[in-house]
Amino acid sequence: MDRLTPITPGELLEQEFLQPLGVSQYRLAKSIDVPASRMCAFAVFWD
């Protein structure tokens, strides 16, 4: 049985939410009241 390549949380965030909604990491961070540096660190850490 073939297995799918694991996807990281950063990739999931980017592909499923940010790109389709046309939202940047900065805009998402501001809208959920999280420091932009934390949002960026989350995406980079998990990629």
C-alpha cells in the first residue's frame, strides 16, 4: 500500500488557508491578535 508524503503544519496553513483566502501570515497574525513573529516562527519551524 502506498503512503502519502507527510505534510507539515506550516504547509497545511499555507496551502489550505493563506493562499486560497489571499491572506498573508502577517494579516492572519494581526486578525487573531498574535505577534507576527510568532506566526512566522510557527510556519517556518514546521516546514
